[in-house]
Amino acid sequence: MKGNIEDRACQLAQYIIENRTTVRAAAKKFGISKSTVHKDITERLPQFNRPLYLQVKEVLDVNKAQRHIRGGIATRKKYRGETA
């Protein structure tokens, strides 16, 4: 997904907002790295689309708050031999 960085950042933000998804899931969907998604959302997006940034920030804050819970569930599945 190459091209205009501003367009890419807006598309990523819209995808995350609409699907309430994580940075990791957005990176996988668009075929780019997690660090690129994070940089686009947190550094580039606020410069040219502040309202969209504030919306996506809410989703990212929820994901960050739940991160430790998802990690614990994944660890439990790992040691029980369950698959995703």
C-alpha cells in the first residue's frame, strides 16, 4: 500500500475506527508494519486531520487498556495447548 502518506493514514484510521481493531490487525490487513501504522496514526495524522485522530485515539486507548487482559488469555491458551 504505497502512495500518499496522508491518504494511507486516513484509510488506516477509518479502518481502525469502523472495525474497533488493533494496530496489529490493521497492519496485517494493509500489508504494512505495525510501526508504520503506529507512526501514521500517532504522528502524521494529527498534523492534517485532528478530528479523525481524536476518534482513532479513543479506540487505541481502549486497546491499550485491554492489552494485558488479551495477553493473559493468549498465554493461558498457549499453555493449555489450545489454538487461536
